[in-house]
Amino acid sequence: MKFKFFNKNTDKEVKIKENIPQHVAIIMDGNGRWAKSRNLPRFMGHKAGVEAIRNIVKECNRIGVKYLTLYAFSTENWKRPKEEVDLLMSLLLEYLKKEVDELHKNNVVVNSIGNIEKLPEKCQIELKKAYEKTKNNKGVVMSLALNYGGRDEIIYAVKKICARVKNGQMSIDMIDEDMIDKFLFTAGIPDPDLIIRPSGEKRISNFLLWQCAYSEFWYSNINWPDFSPKDLQDAIKDYQKRDRRFGGIK
Ligand code: FPP
């Protein structure tokens, strides 16, 4: 596969190819500000945000990112006005209904993380259908974080582990990092190598709290609807210059 954004020096290209982050996670922020700056209702910002998703998923597939996790709705987003929550849910439904065939054609696995039982039933049904249809695909695994909160996820894992200890299925000594990983919504997905947050904010906002222990962060002032494949390439190029030591030394 050719990566147009890398230079033609073959050695360098191979090296860069080898250093593509396996898992990119994105906090899709700035939809509201994007709309406001154009005198549009906030909803239009979210709609434009869906367009950005489409392009970024394609780019991840093209350059060989294996996992893409998108923060679409947090456990705290329920605090927004009901109309906005309802609109986000209907956008999600429309996205799944309209785009799953195309995503399937592009070899994408449509996954979700978060406590989806609290989403409207129609959304849950479409999410399950999308996953069933695409689960054997070999392209990028796109996980939509929906009603997702890092703390909520940890509580959920702790409860499950405690229940197993209580009924004798497990001993306390068996609890280690790998064990906890298995009880998270992200079980089976490697930790994010690169976390991107556009829109100028520089905080983690309850996203992948356990998993981000050694993630590299990349911020930009671009609002999510304007975030293009070129911005993803810039983030990856910057990531490729980082020296990841995971607490060790070189
Ligand atoms: C943050 O921007 C964005 C969200 C809370 C929702 C993200 C949703 C989408 C991109 C579209 C719907 C998703 C799918 C999967 C169909 P903000 O509204 O907080 O922006 P602001 O900080 O500028 O107000």
C-alpha cells in the first residue's frame, strides 16, 4: 500500500509505515463552536461532525490504523438540553442506518464501547446489527464511545470482578492489569497509542482513563467538523517523532 503523504525515500517510507499508531482515539470536540462561528444551530455542527467521521475512518483504513475510537457521547453528555441529546441520538440512528453498508464494503468493523443499554432501544438495535454485520471484517475497528465514561467503565469492571471473587470463581491474587483489561468495555482492543483532541481544549474529559496511561496526546485548535485526513496525518507525523519509553530508558 502506498502512503501519499510520506516522501518517496523507500527506507524512510518503510520505517514510517512501521510506526503507524495501531490505535488512534479521538475526542470529537468543537461541533458547537463550529456551528456558532457560522451562525448555524448547534445541531448543524454535529451533522458536519458526522462528515468528518466518514473521512477519518477512510483515512485510517488507507494508512493502516487498526483501531479508531471516537468519543461520540459521554456519560456526562446527558446533562445537555433534551433536544440536543435527542438530536444526537437521531443522528446516530441515521448514521448507522445509512452508512453501515458502505462501512461494511470498506471492511470496517462497527463496534461500540460504553453502557449502551441506556441508549434509546432503536440505537441499541442498530448498533448490534451493525456489529453483527461487520464483526468479521479485517479493516479498521471503529469503536463509537456511547454513554461512555472512563470512571463508569472502571466501576463496571470492579463490580464484575468483585462478583466473581464473591462467588469463588476468582481469587483476589488473580487481579492484575491484564485481568482488569479483560473486564473493560475495550477488552481485546490495545491501549490507544495516540489520543487526539481538536478544538483547543486540553483535557481528557473522562475518556479512556485506564487505557491512556502511556498514550501520546495531540491537540489542535481545529474544530472537529473541520478536522481532515491531512490533520490526522499531521498528528501521526508528530506522533512518529515521539520517543515512547513507557517509564523505561532507551
Ligand atoms: C463535542 O462537541 C461533540 C459531541 C458531544 C458529540 C459528537 C458527535 C458527533 C461528532 C456526531 C454524532 C456521532 C455519531 C457517531 C453519529 P461540542 O458540542 O461539545 O462542541 P462545543 O464544545 O464547541 O460546544
